[in-house]
Amino acid sequence: MEMSPRQILHIDCDCFFAAIEMRDQPHLRDRPLAVGGDPARRGVISTCNYNARRYGVRSAMASAHAFRLCPELVLLPTDMPRYRQASQQIMAIMRPYARVFEQVSIDEAYLELTAADDARGVAEAIRYEVACQVGVTVSAGIAPNKYLAKIASDYNKPDGIWQIANTEVAAFVESLPVRKIPGVGPKLSERLAADGLSVCVDLQGLSMAHLIHRYGRMGAVLYERCRGIDHRPLREVRERKTVSVEQTFHYDLTSEAECLQQLPDLWQRWQQRVANAGWQADELAPFVKVKFADFTQTTMADNDMAADLKGFAALIASAMRRQDKRVRLLGIGARYCGGDPAQGRLF
């Protein structure tokens, strides 16, 4: 007996942090607005409203560059307690509609519906309730799987719905740009373009073996996604795997010694987060992140090393030796392994 197609709904808040600020400060609604870090402190944009996006301002952009693109930009600092409160309200509205509910970030979630549910009606109801009760807008994508639902939610933003029926999947993915496939970042996108692969139909003529040989593990993902295939289930509880902290510096650090001078402060902040998570040091495998002045970055981890000051210092020193460049950001963290770290090293 053939199973009925799944109905997956992806709900994504529209420019969430900026939307909360516009809700609470209506006089800013028609201004180009962003939430992020101080440009004098080398901050970056967390999110921006659609007025700012018309100037080319984008998330993860350096705040200083955003001001060069849009001198009239209103930049506000993040207010996470307020955003979390709004997020909790939105998730509480969505959860009762779902057979299975998976929150994936502060401003987005997946809902698996039953075959009998009116998916579009559910999406309309959620959008209406969020607008009335929270005062922000959300966009919805409806599709037979998570991958396509996420893509669909971005097709009619802001404050819209897009549905991909099961019978429409094959035609939809044929013309879908490969860069839209989750996991295809700028570097892989460039490699695919250099190989003459720009839309999913270009990938469909290649075997899985060829794609894996050419693009590694991502090749298997490409093989399925270019055909609209995604069997991943929704997960009701997302277990926390890592705890980390990082710091962007006002001025580039020029040496290993300068980087290590910053470690005690990072360590103190990180210990507090570990305590809040209820973890113990012997349950953790450490890693570090180093972002250089040219925005390239490297990470280093060692499952045999203790997650303590000495371990983090050794990892930072090793990471610094990879590239002879000034450093703009340092991060330290650890992966939870339940007191049984895998043997061997992970670099």
C-alpha cells in the first residue's frame, strides 16, 4: 500500500529581530533598520528590515560596510530577552497545530501535519494568530519534506505562503538553482558553477557515485536534493551538543601571545555557560575557532585533550600556526560526549 505524501509546514519569521524593534518603535517602521553590533567595535549585522535590504544590507555583513551602503541606516543593539519572549509566544501558537513539532532556531520551526489536515488553512491560521497576538509577520512554506518546505517559505516573503504539491515537485526542482540547496555554501556553489552545474536539472544526469567522488559526502545530498528527495524526520526534542563563546576584537591581534592573553576572559564566560547547561568538564571535548582579518577562519578540535585552560591554549596555538595572519575573532567551546570522548583526534 502506497503511503500518503507527507505534509510539512515551515514557518519563518520575517526579519525577526528588526520586526520586534519596528513593533515596539512604530516610528522606525519606514526607516532602513538593522539590529547588530557597533561598527566602532567591528560589529556585524544580525538582521535588517526590507527597507535596509534595498540598499544591499544583509545579515552577517560588517556594520561598518552596512553604513557605507546605507548612511541613513538605523542600527539598534540586540535585545535577546525581548526576542526570546516573542519567540516563545510564536512557538506556543504553532505547536498545537502539529502532529510533530521541531523548533530549529529562535525564529523558525517545522510542523508535520496529518494527511487529513488543510495545510494552507493551518498556515493562514498561524499567520493570523501571530500577527494579532505578537504583532509580527511570518511566512510559510508547505511541501512533502523539510528541504522543500524551507525553500518554499522563502518564495513569497514577507508575510506570504508558498505551497509545493507532491505532483509539482519534479517540475519545481528542475529549475531550482543549486545554490538554494541547504548546505551549498559559496565555495561549493563556485565549484558547481565551474563544472557547469547551475540548476538542479544539470545534476540529475550525474550518478551518485560521480557526485560523491567529485564533491565528497555532499555529493550524496546533492543527488537526492536535486530530485526533491528528503526523508529526514522531524525531531521533537533537539539535544544541545555544544557550548561555546566567542569575541570579536576592536583591533586585530597580531601574535599568538596576544591571542592567549584573551583566553582567561573567554574561559570565564564559557565556564558560566557550561554550568548553566549542567555539564561536567570530563564530559566535554574542546574546540577553538579563529577568524582572521581577511574573514577566513579555521577550527581545531582534539578529543583527547581536556576542556581546560591548558587544552584551549594548546588548540589556539595550533590553529594560529595554520595561517600567518592577524586575528579578528577568537572562540572556544566544547562538544558534549557524555564522559566517553571518541578516541583519536579530529581536525
